[in-house]
Amino acid sequence: MAITGFVSGRSSTQKAYPGKTTPFVILTCLVAATSGLIFGYDLGISGGVTSMEPFLSKFFPSVHRKMMMAADRSSNQYCKFDSQLLTTFTSSLYLATLVTSLLASTVTRALGRKNSMLIGGVIFLAGSVMNGAAENVAMLIVGRILLGVGVGFACQSTPLYLSEMAPPHLRGMLNMGFQLMITFGIFSANLVNYGTSKIIGDWSWRISLSLAAVPAMIITVGSVFLPDSPNSLVARGHTEKARTTLQRIRGIQDVDEEFNDMVAASDESKRVRHGWSNMGKRKHRPQLVMAVLLPSFQQLTGINVIMFYAPVLFKTIGFGSNGSLMSAVIVGLVNMFATLVSISTVDKIGRRLLYLEGGPQMFVCQIIVGTLIAVNFGSTGEASMSKLYAWIVVAFICIYVAGFAWSWGPLTILLPSEIFPLEIRTAAQSLAISVNMFFTFSIAQAFLPLLCHLKFGLFYFFGGWVVIMTTFIYFFLPETKNIPIEKMVLVWRDHWFWGRFIDDDGHAHGGQEPVDAVENNRKVVSAI
């Protein structure tokens, strides 16, 4: 089959609405994106705290004893942190986020995107207070569950808000602000852990956990002053307010074309009473597959193994307590700056190319890291690692993280928020987040036992999945850059495979392109 079959024609689907990029839309998207701080801070803080001796001795004494016994390198380095109770503490947040994101779609559709972000910030704030004041494991886990509820609301509503507020030609960049804030939250948490690890006693971990209140306050206060998105306002019947907001974010008075498309999409959505049941219709099959597979694949890259267990992992390969936390800081910094690369290129070179470059880069690094650990520790795990050797491992982990940070990290948040029609958008976003959190929870639960049993083979395991997902992207993901969000159905109708699921009378929600235009797209595809 010719390579042209894998690409979608885009000449006539790239419909440009009038307007300009205003400081107001940049500011609102920046403020909304700060909700990513709460998720990022928690990802970074949990791995560091669970490597602190005062924290482990207070709440997980059996793990602390194992760690002390492993200090002489004569016991199995792969298994010293293996504890079901410890993994329950870490992964309880992701289970709570999974359940919440399913329920949050109803709240987001009824109350709007900004109110959903506000609710998430308040609940996350309550969880940070409880975790900082914890006296037993039960308080820790309840606090983690509250954090998970807050993250669920934020992850469900924020990407939708950003995609709906942004002009089409900047949608990728502005939406990725959410992922940038996640990486900044991780980096900040790693710095906090490195600083508090020098504090003697319980105040080390208490300060780390309590400071989660800072990003919670930022999004809570920020969301109070945000306008809701025009799409959400139209869907809830506030048409005049929606028009005024659209005029403000586009910087012009004549927004009739874009506004009319929003109204048409809203009218279509009102015919659908239950977004969840409508999501299973044949015409939504391509987007539904993406909403399930992309977040699943994202977690199967193995990235969260690196990010929320980085200090534990680095301590396992030979760094001391402070050294492991410093290594996590370095990885967090790489993650943040590599995300900036994606932000600056996603609307120029597109989504597909970033995916197709990041996948091979991650695969090669995982194979190298797994092999380096295998050569040093073998299958017994009874050895030590020189500092130079350990830093080589860290270097390849950093290259791996960079590949993720400009591909599977931000793109897997962006795509589900931009590909669905309005009538099922909130439900579909909830599904994508829930699938993501299910795999995050599963991998968080399984990582320490897998590290103990698969040993260095764990990196090969995730490397194999990277090959599968990169192949999937090559054949089945069409390019979506610069396509107006209410015209996205044409991308799927023109695709070599997904087009068979879109009926001839299927139409773009928000206005139908002429049949001649669609045929022209197909001719362009054949000519490439």
C-alpha cells in the first residue's frame, strides 16, 4: 500500500476564522494551565517522600528495615522497596482520579469548565492539608484520595477549556501549557524534596506534602477570575455572553462565522441527551479508539515509572539519598525544557511527526538503560554501581524523558481534547482521563513488584510497548494541526482507514463542508 494512505489531506479542512491572537486569550490560557501544577507537584513529591527515611520509618517500617538491610549491597537491590502498602499509598490518588473524572463530565457540562477547575482546586487544597498533618497511614491515604478527586476535576476540564479558548493555529501550543505546568510542578516538587531531605525528623516530609497547598491556591484563586469558554457558554444557553467572550478573545467584533459554527454544534449536541451512550455510535468510532488507546499507550511508555519513582529508582542503581533526589531534579528539568520544544513546534510540524520522532528515541534509550542495569546488577541484584556508571544511566534516562516530553506527554493530553464533537466532548474527555488513570494506577501498583521480579527486563517490557504504539501512530493517526475544532470530523472522513466509519451523510458538527471539498481533499492525499 502506498504511503499516501496513511496521511489525511488537509487543504480545505484548514478553514481559518477571522481574528488575531490577543493578550487576553494568552493570559486566560496561562492561568487555566496552572491547574497542571497540582498534578505535576503530586507526581514529583510522592516519589521523593517515599524515599525519605523519616517518612518510611513512621508509616512503612518494614520497607525502612529492608532499605537498611540493603545498604551493604549484599542483598537484592531490585526488591528493597517492594511493599503493597507503600504502593497503595502512591497509587490511591490515581484510582480516585479515575472515578472522579467519570463523574466530572456531568459537572463540567452543567456548570462550565472554569467552575469544574475551581472545584478541583478546593478539594486538592483539602487533601494537601490532610496529608501534611497525617499521623497514620489511613490519614495519608484519605488525603491522597482527596488529592485524586481534585486532579480528576482539573484534568477533565482544563484541556477542554484550553482547546476551546485557543484559536485553531495556536491550539496545540496553548493546550500544551497544561503539560508544561505539569512538568514545572514535577520539577518544583523535586527541588522541594531535595531541600527538605536535609531537614531532620518528620518536618522533612510534612513540609513536602503540605506545600501542595501552594499550586492548589494558585488554580483556586485563578479560576475565580477566568471567563468560561464560548463553547461552554453557548451549550448552557448563555449565547450573548458567549459572543462577547468570543469577541474579546479573538480581538475583533465580527465573529459571526465562528460563533455560528459554535451555535450549530450546540444545537446538534442538544439532540443528544446522554453523551456516554452516543459516544459508541459508529461515526464516533475513530475518536473513541484514540480516546482509549492514546492514554493507555502513554502510560505503557513507562514514563510514570521514571517520574514518580525516580528517587527510588536512582537509589536502587547506586545513588545515596541526596544523590537520588538530585538526579530526580535533573530529570525534572529535562522534562520541563523538552516540553517547551513541543510547544514551539506542534503547530508548525504537526502532531504526527513529534510522535514518530519521540517513539524511536524512547525505545533506544530503554534498551540501553535496561542493558546497562543488566550488565551491572545481573539477575541477582546483588552488586553496587559506581558513580560514573550511574550517571551514564541517568544520562540515557534524561534522553528518554526528553523524547517523551515532546511527544507522548503533551500530545496525549492535546489530542483527546480537540478531536471530539461538542455533544460528547466532556464525556469523551472523561473517558480519556479515566483510561489514563486506570493504567497509571495499575502501573503504580505493579511497578515495585515488577521491578523485583522482572528486574532489568522491566525496561525491555516498556520498550516493546513503545514499538507497538509508534507503529499504531504511523498507520492510524491523522494530522490535526490547524483544523478548527468544530470541523475536525473531516480529518477522519478523509483518512484511509477511519473514513469507512464515517457515513456519506455524516457531517462536521458546526457546519458541513461541501462534498466537492471533501473529494478535493482525497485528491490531494493521492497526489502527495
